[in-house]
Amino acid sequence: MTIKNFIFDIDGTLIDTFQMYMPALLETLENHGYHFSDPAGIEKQLYGIAAVDALHKLGVPADDISALDREWIQKAYQKVDQVKVLPGIPAVLKNLASRTQTRMAIVTSKTREEYKKYFQDKYDFAKYFSIAVTANDTEKHKPAPDPLLLAMRQLNAKAEEVVYVGDMQTDLSAAKMAGIKFAGANYGSVFPEKLVNADFKLVTPADLLKI
């Protein structure tokens, strides 16, 4: 069947937020006594994961996660000027939105507040997304399929008519568990080699127009 529903990740897929989020994470952790021998590896490993999940994965005690999360996000958005729209994204989204039967949605690890303030209200192309599932909307986050399944229900979409576009292995895993196709955004991924099992390999955003 024809792909009619495009669900997009944000970070590393539509915009490059690496230099905003990851140095701020390491600075926060250093301030609280967490030190790493391979900080660059930690940055790449955790980029694109929901903030609370990232801290949990690093072994931060549950009682400390909320405070570190707030500090991390506060530091990150002091560097919001570091965020860049990935080349070609606005034009590709406009093209997809012009298709009569195509619908587009967002599934992101950002919180609802972050999504609205720093994406929906910031970028004109956000108007093309009729639905957004954020970290606040499901108990489980990627790589669990729950956020994608919620977006599919809201789109009233059949699995065979859906593709999820993302840049991380967690995105790929979530798509596979949700039973949908996955398009690997190699153009924005910090680990493109981990997207080799993608159904579609995107060298540039324009490759989406071939799906």
C-alpha cells in the first residue's frame, strides 16, 4: 500500500540540536560529581533520548533525576542559538504537505512544553504537523513503540501506510516494534551505521519524496 502518513522525530531529523543539548548535559553531570572517560561517546549515545531516560541510563539515582533534569534543560536552552534547521527540511515538508492524502505527525522525546516553545512556536514549518506526541503523552518512551502507536491511533492510520522518520537506533527499534516502516535520516544522524536496517535510507531530506 502507499505510504500516506509520515511521522517525524525532531532532534537530528528536522533540526540539529546536538550542540545545544549535549555539552549542557556533560556540564550538569560534572557539576554533580559525574565524570566520564569518554564524554564524546556519552554525548552520542544519549542524544535524542528523553532527558529522564538518559539520566536513568547513566545511573543517576531516582531521587536526583528531577533536579538534574531541570538543571540540564535550563543550561541547554541557554544555548538555543546553537540549533540549526537541517538543510532542505522546510522545502521537503512543504512538498509532502501539498499532497492530497498525506498527513504528518511528530513523535519526539521533547516534553510538551519544550515542543511548543522551542519548536511549534519557533519554526513556520511546524504548521504542517497535525499531531504531536511528546514525552508527556506516554509512560514509556522510545525505543518502546508506545509513542508511535499513539500517533497512529490519532492519525487513524493503518500500519502499512505509515513511515517513521528518525536518526537514532531507538527510532528504528520503536518503528519495528510498532510494525511500521522506518526511514533512516542518515543526513542528520550521529550514528548512521546503526541505521543499516532502515527500510528507506535518506542521504538527504529530499529522498523522502521518493517514498
